[in-house]
Amino acid sequence: MADTAENIPVAVITGSSRGLGRAMAEHFLAKGYAVAGCSRGDATIEHAAYHHTALDIGDEADVTAWAKSVRRNLKRADVVIANAGLARAALLLSMTPGEVLNDFMRVNFAGVFYTLREFSKVMMRGDGGRVIAISSTMVPLSQDGTAVYSATKAGVTSMTKVLARELAPQGITCNVIAPAMMRTDATAELAKDGDWEQRMLALQTFPRIIEMEEICHAADFLVSDKARSITGQVVYIGVVD
Amino acid sequence: MMSKEEALALMQETLDSLTRSGTLKGEVKAEPDTILMGTGADGSLDSLGFVTFIMELEDRLSDSSGDDLAIVLTDIVGFDINSPILTAGVLADHLSSLTA
């Protein structure tokens, strides 16, 4: 990872190779940030200010080493977006294998925990900062087949709220963005299942696909100075809680 | 291998640096019985100050040893996560073992 000028703000974004993570990485690059991104595979973004690390977000040692590398090379973390997560078709809770539970807990919950733990320490060395965790509208909707997914996302919300209290003395805000259905590889896969997409859209207050740009705009506000006193909140996009 | 005295000196340098920068509210002495975390901890070292101290100490330890070392509380002999009290002496012993 190459060094970057210390006066350039740094956004750390997990799961930045595709979907929302990639869209947010490109958005923050366009805003003039250096972006430290990660995914299991190689980078899909080519930009002088983009720094990619291939890692397993559910592996504590991987995430710890990545945070150290960012701290040493980029010197700072102004924005941290914990985005990486699994979104897969699942069964009713009564039929969900333990292996599915473990996968979701490892990536969606432990991965966010490691990310927030390690990068909050980097952030504490700076002058404030912004943490955004990506959750889902499936938490308030409590839909069939999402027991494990929704539980991990609810856990992310609770964890972020606690962190908001812990980091407030440092001027760091921590919030959650919970978008409704977006067009991603994962939802495209799920949409192959008959009328799944129409059923999900019908649950939303705005029964349409949410554009990634809309989520980036919400993030823009949360990272702005105008939102310096907003912390521990959940911004639902597309549904009424 | 870093001796216990050298480890305590490194901790003192770190604490002094954090005091000078205003991160800690006051001076903290890195003496073997000084409680760094838990009941009875020095009032200048609050929870956020402790986290910053450990990170700064990791950096200084890595710089002095040439290795990328991490301080993991649950690896410290004599530290019980269920009754978390950490003294400077126990941490100094751990730093010695890390650099062995």
C-alpha cells in the first residue's frame, strides 16, 4: 500500500469490489478522498487514490493487519463504512442449517465488529471521524426466511449505537444506513427465484429499487460537518420503520 | 529481549508523550504497581486514554524491536478478562515476553 499525503481525507470501505461498497468507494474517490478498500478478491477499481487489500473480513487477524497497514501507510481514517456482508437466499428458521448461521455471524457480525474495533482505534488518533455501518430494512420488516440475516443486521445496529456512545467524547459519530432493495449481484441472484423481487418491493414504503446514489447521498450528509451532532441513528431508505 | 525495566521505561516514555499531547489528563507513573486499567486505575488514564496508550505503545514497541508486534490483552499472563485489572508490572512482563 503506497503512502498518501496526510492532508487527504481517508475513507475506509469494506466490501469495495462490487455492489454498494464499490459504488461508495467510487463516490468517495470522486469527492477527493483516498479510499482504503477490501474484499476477498482483487481490486475492481483502478484509481491512483484507491488502495485495495484482499482479505477475509471475518478473520480477526486479517482485519487487524489491514487496519495497521492503513494506519502506517495512509496515516488516518476519517470515514469508516462497514459495508461487507452476505445476502443470500435462506430458509425458514426451522430449516436453517447451523452452517448458514455461522457464515452470516462470521461475515455480517464479526466482520463488522473487527472493522469497527480496529478502525475506531485509528480514528481516535485523529480529530473526530465518521463511522457508518450498513444494515438493512429487513430488520424492521421481519420477513420470512431472513431470521439469521436480520439478526446479524440488528446486531450491527446495536453495536453501532453502543460505539456511538463510546466514541462521542472523541467527536466521532457512528450511524447506520439501512437501505431497502438495491440492484446488486446478490439481489440479482435472489431475483431469479420467481416473484421474490416483486414480493420484497411490495413490502417497501417506496416499492421500487433503491439507487446506490441515494445511499451515497445519505452517507454524504452523515460525514458532513452538518451532521456532527447526529450519532447512534438509523437512516432507513425506502421504508418506514 | 527487552528487560522489565526497559519495558517500564518504554511505557513511561509513551505515557509522558500522551500527557504532553494532552491525550492524558495528567502525569501517570509507570511503576510496577500502577494500575493502568480496572478498579483503582490512575484517574488520568480513562478508557479512551488506555486504548490510545496501548496503540502508541504497540507502535513504539514495533519500532524498537523491528517486528510488527500487537498487544492482545487476553494473551497477558496474570490478566483476567473477567476481573480486568492490569498493572504496569504485569504489562511490562508481557512486553518482555513479546520481544523474547
